[in-house]
Amino acid sequence: MNHFLSGLILGLGLILPIGSQNIYVLKSAIRMRLPRSLVIALVAASCDSLLIIIGALGASTALAAAPGLRPALLIAGAGLLFFLGIRALRSPLPEADESLGEDNLAKACLATVSASLINPHAIIDTVGVIGLAISSVTDGAFPFGFGAVSASIVWFMFLALAGSLLASRLTSKTRQWIDRASGIILLFFGLRLAWEALVLFGLM
């Protein structure tokens, strides 16, 4: 199979399942709409690309060789998800014509970086799985890695476009319920990460 296509399929297979990063990009797209939602998508894809490159350069080996690093990442990720989940649950009813300004866009970009980089599953998927896969490809590592990076770009652009198109059909009350639903999902993932950390520490 073509190396680019192999990397694309592997990248999509890891990124498609719902997670905190996907939820944040989609929710931001609903709030911001085009073209600002595309900025958030590019930030998320850039973070994934950075992790993939780091993994390909050898961090995947270091991650596997440091057994204490994974539980630390899980705890940090759980804390971030609890914070984002609680904030989403407490979100006020948005105004019908609400749109975010440049300052809020900058804050949203920083939050996207946090949701992408302080995300244990994303780190394990991009650094541990994709990075290791790239480093193991003796011939065609570059097209394989480019395929994996392209998967992130395509997927997050799709979420940005879908969220922006959906926003025009949502009432303020519906958008508030979406925030609450995403908050519950984020808290669930936070609990899941905390549970995994406790298991690794032998407390469960």
C-alpha cells in the first residue's frame, strides 16, 4: 500500500474517536464560525503535527522507556479535562448574535494548545503509535508521516466547517445544552484518565 495512504489511514483511525480535542474544536467552531474556526482547526492540527514529528525523532522510545511518565501525563490530562468540563457546565446562556473577538480568539487558541498537548491519549497516539510507526518505516518514512499529518489537517478542517455550518441552525438555548453535554463528556474522560492513573499506581 502507498506509504502516504497508510499514514493517512492510521492517522484517521486514531483521531476519529471522540475525545476532548475533537469536542473542543467542534464547540469552538459552533461559537466562532468561519473563518475564525479554521484558525482553531489549524492550531489543533499543528499541535498534532508537532507531536508526530517529536515522536518520529525518538520520543516514542523515551515514552516507552519511562514507566512513570504515563501516569503523570494521565493526572495532568485529568486535571485539564475536569477544568474544561466544569467550565462548560457553568457556561451562561449565549447571546443570539454572540461572536468572539480577537482577544477571545487568542485565548481559544491557547486553550486548544492545552487541550492538544496536555492530552495523554493524544500524546500516546501521536508520539507513541504514529511516531513509532514512522521510525519503523525504513523506506518511505516521510510520505508516511505526511499522510498522518494530513489526517489531522483534514479532520479538524472538517470539524471546523461542520461546526460553523451547524451554528447558523442552533438557538442560544440549544448551544447552551451543547456546552453542558460537552462538559459531561469532558468530565467522563477526566474520570477515565484519573482511573487509569490510579490503576497504574496500583490503587485500583
